[in-house]
Amino acid sequence: MKLLSILFALLLPLAVTGQNKYGLNPTNFVQYKASLKSDPDKELVDLEKVIPGVVLDIRYATTNNLTNEKIYRLAKAYARKPVAEALKKAQADFVKLGYAIKIFDGYRPYSATVKFYETMNGDTTYVASPYKGSRHNRGCAIDMTILDLKSKKDLKMPSEYDAPVKESWPSTPVADPEVRKNRDTLISVMERNGFKVYTTEWWHFDFVGWEKFEVMNIDFEELR
């Protein structure tokens, strides 16, 4: 009985606060819906519905990702309302150049971040720390590339998406002029429209102003 009392004492604070083993208390669907009443900008928008011509290639709904497992049951891409609006403007700029946005990932449930962190054995070079949560968990990050509107083929980039290699870093020199131009175009258009490229991933763009949005753990099924 004494042992049970000790375990109860240890677990009770977690039950009350909703914190997990990494000390966070992500927003659930009920809390998210309530937050929209005071701040409509917190809405998670279906990007396919608001960005004309956007293409989805949601790798985490397949086994073609760093975990080699299906993480999502639905191939969907969501982002907070201001993020979606900024991405729509970026799409318009890309279209003028003959390109279009292809999205690999948008909003990501916190549970997926925990999965990635544990898969990478705690190395946060290419995945977020579950102690803080990621910009993806806030609905404020986009993993993406651009494709040619005529050929429908992805533009050549320095590395494959999600590749944990130095070539993925935006600061890594690129010898191939075509690849360098493609990466520079992607980054310049996105940063002109309110995003910032991540230091180790040419495909990852954080929305400037992500700090005002909280970490969420909401499945795509709930959002539908």
C-alpha cells in the first residue's frame, strides 16, 4: 500500500496538469476550439482549400520518411490562418516564375514530434525537442519545395527532403549553378513573404510570429 501511495503522489501532478514526461501540456482539440472565439487567427486552415494549385506530398502519411513508418492516417496539410495567408501570397509569386508550391508537411501533432525525437535518439539537429515542441506543432512551419508548372517535376535541390546531411543546410555551398539558383529562389520568395528558413533544412520554413501560437496535439481526424 505504501508503494501505491508513492506512485499516486508522483502521478497526480501529471494527471492534474496534463503534462507528459517531457513537461509540456499541449493544447487539445477542445481547448483549440475554445481559443478560436477570442482569436480567429488561431484557426488551422486546410491548405488545399485556400491555396490555388498547391500540391501535397505528405511523406508522414507514407513510409517514405525518416522513421520508415506511417505517422499520419490522413494525407493533409494544415496551418494557422495567418500562415496560410502568407503562403498563398508566396504561391502567387512562385506562379509568376513558372513554379508552384509542393508541401511535404504543415501542422504536426505534438505526438509526432515525440516519435521523431525518440527515433533519432534525442539528436535535435534535424528534429525538434519535445521539451519545447516544434514550430510545426504550433501550426507555424511548412516543409516544402517547388515544382515546375510545365513539367510538373520538382526543381533540383541540394539534397532529398528530410535527409539528415550537411547538404541540407541552407548555408552549405552548392557547386551546381542550377541547384544553387533553385534553392536561392525558394528561400528568397518565402522569406519575402514572412517566413524564415531553418538553419539545417532548406525545405523548412518558420512563420515569423510563431511565438504567439501554442503547441498542439490534435489529430487530423479531429480537424476534419
